[in-house]
Amino acid sequence: MTGKVYLVGAGPGDPELLTLKAVRLLRCADVVLHDELVSEEILRLVPVHAQIRNVGKRCGKKKISQEEINFLMVTLASSGLQVVRLKGGDPLVFGRIGEEISALRAAGVEFEIVPGITAALGAASSAHLPLTDRRSSHALVFLAGHSASGDDPTNWRALVSLGATVVIYMPGPRYGEIANRFLAGGLSGDAPCAIISRATTSEEKVYVTNVGALGDSPLLPAPAILVVGEALRHAVDALPEQLSSIHSLATPLFPLTPLEVSYESSTKLRRQDQGV
């Protein structure tokens, strides 16, 4: 039997936001190599016979190098296994997928990409914040809070001149530094922004402020994203009581049980932390 690797997006956190294809592949997987932030509710979809291994990182600490992940994918698929490489959000957005595609192609391993809802879209939807608005913002830009080199290649003045909504993934605790870069680029200190923590989960928190006061924002639990731009103003103006306050969103209208029902007998996750 010929193995294959599926590079699958797990969405922003809520299991009900998985695609139907992602659910099907998880239920048929032989091996799942998942990122740190993939929830246990999602991993319960994996059959009891499959191997599950956490290959992610948290707070900059890696469990395994990217080269080792590439080696695992190639080796496991070459042995005839169906491998799901499960990534938070969408695998094409800040997911190191380019490096993994290169490794799979070089080894002649068949692969397929299954998109997911990226964190920016999931967070904005859950917090009821528009990312574009024909009255103020006609563009949307995604930025990573850090780069592989550690340098900041962003031209902040050019970025501000676009008038775009900017979503910064993994901003870390550097809110004051980010605010200063926006201000130095010419953005008004009155520009609205929002920090969304643990989006689409029961632990989601939203903090709404402006760029001038962003440096005084509380450090919310990771993962978090920062959204900046005039498109938010219309939503913020409609809910002025949210300004400069932290809100925990209410329990979702639909409980998460539908994806768990057929796997009640799976009482433990099969983790392979020392090898496969």
C-alpha cells in the first residue's frame, strides 16, 4: 500500500469549525503529527489504533526540530501509512508548510493540502469584528509577530499607507513595541485595535483599545492575535462599553458533543512522545 501525507488545517480551535474533509481524514489516519495548539477535542476524532505525536512548540520551546518532522513524514508515508500533519488554523498561513512541501517533493512522497479556517477569520468572526469595510478599509494584511531570522522586514510606513486592516499573528508581549512601529509609520494613535485570545474556544477573551494605548494592554493567554484598522471602528462604535475592557465570550450556542459522540469509547489519547 502506498502511503500519503495530508497537510491539514485544524481551524482556530472550535472542533465544529473543522472541514468535513479534515474530519474524514482524521478518522482514517494511521498517524497524526499535530501542532501544540490542536485541542484534545479534535484529537479524539483519531481512531484508537492510530499513533498520535505532538510535534509542536509552545512559547518558543520546540519538542522536535522541523528537519525531524520532515523526516517523520517522509519515513512514515514511505512505509505505507496514511499520515495527517495537523496544523492549527490554515496550513498555508504561517504554518511552515513551504518547508514541508519541499521535503515531501524531494523524497517523492505524495501529499495533499486540506485548508482550514485561519485564526484571523475565526477570531474576527467570534468577536463580531469586520476585517474589511467599504467605508474605510479595502485591503487585509496578515503579519507574523516574529520571523525566522528575528529581524523585522516590515516597511511600516508603506503598510500604514495602504489603509488596510492588519492582523498580527503571534504578537507575543510586545504590544508597546508594535504600537510604536505603527505610530512611527504614520498611523493615528486613535486607530482602533483588538487583541483576541484563544479564539473560538470557551476561554476566548477580547480586549478592545486603540493604538495609542496598546502598550498598556494586559497580556492575554496565548494563542492570541492583534487586529488593527479602521474597519473595526464601526463595530467598536456600536459597542462603546467594550472599550478598554476584557470580555470572556459566552458559552457557544451549540455544544461540542456532536464530534465526540462516536468516540466515547476512546478514553485516552494515544501520544507517542518518544518516537513512532
